[in-house]
Amino acid sequence: MVEQGLSRREALSRYHLDPRTFQRHVGPGMEKRGPRWAAKRADRLPAVMQMQAADAEIKVRVVTRTAAERRLISEHDLLIKAYRRLYVEGAPPGESYEALERDLRRQFATFEGRRIDGHPFLTDIRKIRDRIDRETLEPEGPYPDEG
């Protein structure tokens, strides 16, 4: 609805939804901005995601309760993938492996001590390397398959 530039009324009509149904399920995550409805940046809609946790060998499913938690998991997932790419493929031509690794370590430090749904983020580089070597570090994204 937002991406297509539809008004709320147009979207409800197109998808054959009752306004009360929309409000009940999506209302808390939407806000009115001028004449249009838009997704709130800080919604409180629960979502199931997967994350690399320090206390588990494989990705664990967690329930996020805010948009901020979903952003954290996505940022951490991208950081894990960047480190995996650096460790497996090496530094791009003209780049220093040590400098890139130092930068990634600094970024991992921002996740130190943080938890989502009781699970701490995986930030220990030795554990990340070990999981890459054992091929237990799953490269898929943070959203679980629906099937």
C-alpha cells in the first residue's frame, strides 16, 4: 500500500478488506501522515526472526517486539555475512585484510552484551571463525522460511 502510493481507502478496496480488520491487525504499526497512511518507524508489532546467538550452535528463532529489535538483528546478520565473506574470500584487491577485520571487530563490539528474546548476539570472532570452518554458520537471512 505504502510502496504503491495508494490511499488507505484505495488499498482496502483493492484487497477487499474491512477498515476495522485493517485497524485491528495493522493499525498499531501505521500512522497517518497528511492524507496518507505510512508505516511507523518504531512500531511494536511482533515478528519471528532468526539470529546467530552466542548461546546456540545454529540460528535460533526469536520473537522481536519492536522495529528497533528487527533492525538490530538485520544489522548483525549483515555484519556476520561481511565477516564470513572476508574470512572465506579474503580482502578485495587494494584493501587491507587487517584493516577490514579491525573495522568489523569494532562493529561487533556494539552488539556486546545485547540480547533479543533472551539470546545474546554472537560477537566472539573465534566462535564465528569456528562456525565458518565447521560450516554451521548459516548464510541465510534473518527471516525464517514460511514453508
